[in-house]
Amino acid sequence: MNKRENLDLRVSILGSTGSIGTQALEVIDDLKGIKNIHVIGISGNKNIRLLEEQARKYHPKLVAVPNEDDAKQLKISLADTSVEVVSGSEGLSMVSADSDVDMVLSAIVGFAGLVPTMQAIKCGKDIALANKETLVTAGNLFMEAIAENNVRLLPVDSEHSAIFQSMLAGNHREVKKILLTASGGPFFGKTRTELVNVTKSDALKHPNWDMGAKITIDSATLMNKGLEVIEAKWLFGVDIDDIEVVVHRESIIHSMVEFCDNSIIGQMSLPSMKHPIQYAFTYPERLPSADMQVNFKELGKMTFYEPDRKTFRCLDLAEKAGKIGGTMPTIINAANEAAVNGFLNGKVKFLEIAEIAESAMSEFSSIQNPSLNDIIETDREVRETICQRF
């Protein structure tokens, strides 16, 4: 393993055209002259034009695209460069496992991030994790692989980065509980009756965060917070019952840790993903940031509420899946991804997302102590079954 502490960082970014990926590249630009971060590989989905722009600006060794047709198009566009264009799952693995890479930022949305992230771990790469589904669906296998390969795991979700930073104030045995904050999404305070006919446009109007469509819908249903509870369980080695979700509308406190002496340590910054991305890239150092600062005089107040679990049922469903364990988190995640895609395509109503997730949990049995193949097959079976219904 070729790790070089305190020198230049060499990264691959899985999902470079998405919200996290584009902000990560902005962080790399912001840190120029402070820390040298070299982009070795990038991967994207269908935005071939943006991938070409990124390849020309950052001069990566490898660019991965989903299929061979996209690869042919991009190869023609980049024919005047030395960039190697690769495709499919094999291409993703090449970007994840290249010998020149020190760290992989896993920012692919959804279950698709699992296999390439596991491949990166097995090849000894440090992981900056923005793909919660890898821990939700394969938490035990994932954490075992992290330990076996002696790599660093640095959370990039704002909440989990905040918990990680807050944990530095004590040690694990002193932790009483984790306080996981949630914005409440665009429908905070709404009743189920008021949500019957909400549109995609309504659900995508997040009050604080600029995120991709899938995560924004998950935030509106509170499924995102439920998945984050499962993620926190694995990241920090705590029981789900020791994680308390608190709605914090302003999204300034990104999460907190309560210690045994009743002291509470939290991390605050404006709602921007650039902070956790930069911290993952520079850890254990803190370096100057180009991001905006909190102005408490302008902020005025911070508010906290209990989540409405009756209206937003996905939170309880995800926590239940996490407690059952095995492949049950994979089942609810696959059903949710299928349902959200259906909602975004006008085939599923907003409140039906929770109903679809709940029905999948009843229909499919959990496999305890699953293998990676069990997890992949469960995801495929649930996803195909749900998608055939709309």
C-alpha cells in the first residue's frame, strides 16, 4: 500500500458529475496553494459533456462511464488528450483500484456505489464516504473490510462528519448517545392530508440544501434520516436505540454527541457539503476554507423539534430494518430507490413511497449474516419486483 502521509493527496472521485462530486472538485480548487490534491480518476453517469469538461480541467489518468456507447463518444471527444476512457463495472473498479490512488471519494448515489467502494477498500485505499447505502446494505462486511485492510474511513455526510468530529472530544466508552439532526425537509409541519397530492416540484424544494433529486426526495420523506441512523450505527459502533433524531430547521448544528457526564459536543457550520468534503481530504489537519462563515447575529435563533414519525413513516421503517439487520436494510433501501424513481417519473404518489417500503419489508425475508452476493441478489430481486408494479 502506497500511502504518503502529509504529502500530496491522490484521489479518485466516484460520481464526479453529481452534487458531491462537483463540490469536491471545487474544494480541490479552493485548496490550491494550501494542499495539492491530484485527481487520478473520475466517474460519472450520463452527463458526458460535464465529464469531458472535468477531464480537460483536472487531467485524470482514468475516466469511467456507464457503458461502451458513452465510452466511444467520450474517447472521440478526448482524443487529443492522454486520458484513458473505461466503461461499465470493470471501468469503475479500475478507477477505484488504480495503484496511483491514495483515497477514493465514494459519491455515487444509491446501491450502485457498494461494489466499487468495496473494491477500493480491498486495494488499500482510504475511503471518503458520501454513499450511505454501502453501510446501510453491507455494514458488517464493509466495516470488516475496513479493519482487515487497515484503511481510513472518513465520513462525508454532513451529519456523520459532525459526529466524527464531535467524537474527538472523548472516547467511545464515554458516549451516552448520538443526536442526529434533520432539517425536516420541505414538508415540515404538514399533515398526511396535505401531502396526498404533492408534486415532484414541491418535494424538490429543500429549504437548506442543494442536493441531487434522489437524496432530496429521501429528505422529504425522512427516509434519508432513517438510512443515516443505520449508517451511524455502523460507523460509530452504537445501538440504534442510542441514536436520537432531532429536527433542527436551520441546519447549522450538523449533529451532536452526548457524553456520560451529560456534556454535549456538536459541530456547526453553514449548510454546505464543502466543509465535510474538505475535512475528509485534509484530516487530521484543519486548513483554511473558502466556504462562508456562520454569522450568529444574522442567524438570530436555532430551533429543535421532535420528528413527526406518524406523518413521515419512513424514519421508523428504516430504524426497524436496521434493528432486524441481515438483508432487511438492503430490502428497504432497494424498495425505496425503486419507489423514489417511480415518484420522480410520475408513477408513484409521495405517500406511497413509505407504503412500498413497508410492503417490501413484509414480502421479503431477511437473510442473517449475508454474503456480498446475497446482498447484491437481494437488491436485484426487490428492485425488479417493485418496478414491475408501476
